[in-house]
Amino acid sequence: MKLKLSALLLAGGVLANASAFAQSADDKKWINQCLSDNKDAKVAASVVSTYCTCMNGKMSDNETRSITQWEKANPNARKACEQEAGWS
């Protein structure tokens, strides 16, 4: 089980890093704000990074709210990204 979890976290980190190359400066700004907003979370940094990247991907490019603000109005997206990131 620990091996599966480690592999999953590693894969999530690789995917998050790969998607970082395709992000605009605006995307990076919002993701960094999300990372900052969740800096005290009791999960691995890779989980938070995957979650923030997922949430950013679900948001419109024209969105003006932060990821933290947007997630409150979109609980289904939040739950999907929590599951994708392994945030439990």
C-alpha cells in the first residue's frame, strides 16, 4: 500500500511539473496563490500542487476570483480535484 501511495504521489508530482510548462504567467500566479493559501495543509506539498493545478485547469481563463474563492462556489470541482490529488 505504501508503495502504491508513493508511486501515486510521484506520478502526481511528475504530471504537475509537466503541466507547469504549459501554464501561462496568469495560471502560475493563481496556482502560487493557491499554494500559499494552503501552506498549512496537513498533506504533502505534491498533493497541494496537484490540487491547485487541477482547480486552475477547471476554471475559465476569464475568471477573476482566486482558486480559493472559486472552490467555495464550485464544490463538485473541489471534490474532483481533491480526489485526483489524493487529498483526504
